[in-house]
Amino acid sequence: MNIPAYSLLIACLLPIVAAGMQKWGARDYDNHNPRQWAQHMEDPRRHRALAAQANSWEALIVFAASLLFALHAKLDPSLRDSLCVIFIVARLIYLAAYYYDKALLRSMIWFVGFGSSLALIGKSIA
């Protein structure tokens, strides 16, 4: 099983999941003008989902770069795979925590996900 490839695929899909979270149950969604619709959302969960989507794009960039760095450095596969799984699980929890307004959990789990990306780089350098 190619955990790095699956992790990268899942990380690429997470911003799309967050976008879907904005639209869950939205009867007024305007697919002709989705960005204008997003600016006028009234439900605070939808606003948090939009913020989670933006953060997911940012996290994807860091994760992808750190994963490529780890693959290039031939980091121990078991460590690399563990850090990839930690990142994905942390990001899934992050999305849920953001959507349901669990600010402290969201911030703590963000550090776990970001830390796993930094660990991929740090262990690759060592």
C-alpha cells in the first residue's frame, strides 16, 4: 500500500470536502456565482467551513512539499507513513472541529497536523 500517494490524494480532496461542508443543506446555493454566494452566507458553520477550506489549501502546500522532501531524502518508510497518517487524521478532525466551532480542539489539532509536516522535513534533514 502506497501510503504517501494515498495521503497526498486525500490531502488534495480535503479542501473539496470543506467546500461541500459549506453547501450542506443550502437551499439558496448559487452555482452560477459561488463566490458571491459565499460572501453572503448567514450560517456561521458555513463561514467556518469556508475558512477551513482556505486553511486546507494552505496545509496541502506544506504537506505536499514536506512529503516530496521526505521521499527525496528516502526517509524511513515506516516513520514517513506514520507521519502521513497522523497528518490526514489530524486534518479530518480539524475540519470537523472547525465546522462545529470547537476552537481549542481545532487549534490543538492544527499543531498536530502542522507538526507532522515539520517532522517529515526535520527527520529528512537529520
